[in-house]
Amino acid sequence: MRTAQLSRKTRETDINLSLCLDGGEIAVDTGIGFFDHMLTAFAVHGGFGLKVKVIGDLNVDDHHTIEDTGIVLGNAFKEALGDKSSIERYGSFYVPMDEALAFASLDISGRPFLVFDAEFPQEKCGDYTSAMTVEFMRAFAYNSGITLHIKSMYGYNSHHIIEAIYKAVAHALKVAVKKTDTGKPLSTKGVL
């Protein structure tokens, strides 16, 4: 099983996370309802087992909780993937969500990068600040070593735009982490 279990404690957040790339239990509690909804959708649509418990300084705002969760989830993906051998490596996916359409394309390359092209008409979804979506995705991409491109094609409801983004990334990851029988990384270099 491709798994990772990580903890990270700072003055701003206390995070415990376990991840299984091949499925399993999903239990998310970050203290931010909409973020819980997004991480749950991410796990369900990616086919991942994911348990997350976060205690964050929500008396300040949602920034540290969301960004730090992205850091830990990224590190968990990196650990669970090991040497990245025997995976498809690339994944791309479109997700429609009512009036919104989002696209994600990624490469599990070991070369972290984020291209993020999305605007959010509404500043908040519950207690979740819409602009934190890019912060989460940046933290995730850079800590997992994934090149990640995200584009919101259109939409006028921030809830739908954000949810389509999380689901598109999850589906792209589901494709990219799919096992192959090669026994080696998909690279002309022989390593990733």
C-alpha cells in the first residue's frame, strides 16, 4: 500500500494526516466547514484514503490552517509515491460544476511548479476565503514535487468554481498515480 502518516506542529497549526493513494477511510476535520467539504471531495474523487485533523489559529483567519494543510498533504503525497516508479506520472482532467468548468493538468515530476488561473466572484464560501485556493494548491504542489496547472474556464459562483478545481486536481492525480507494470519511473533519465 502506498501510504504516509505525517504530523506537523507549529505555533499556528497542529496537523495530523494520513494518506493512502489506493483508497480507504475518509475523515476530515479542519475547523473550516467548506475546506472540510473540499478535502473530502478531493479524497472521494481521487480515490484516496485521507484522514486529516487540524487545530489552527482560526481566531486570526483561515490562512495558516489551509496553507499548512497543503504543506502536509503535499509531503504525504511525496512520501507515499516513493521513487515514483510504476506510475502513469501525467494526468489531466476537466470537471464541470453547474455553470463552472475547471481544468487541471499535472506532472509528478519532482519539479514543483504551479500555474493558477482562476478568479472568484465571491470573496468567501462560508468561513473559507476563496483566495486561499491558490495558497493551498501552491503549498500542495511545491511540497509534493508536482508540476500543477489549474485553470477556471468560466463560472460565476465561487463555490462551484472552487469545488470544480479541487475535483479536477483530484481526478488528474487519480490518473497520474495509477500503477503501471513497468517497475521503473516514466522518464528518459531513468529517475524522477
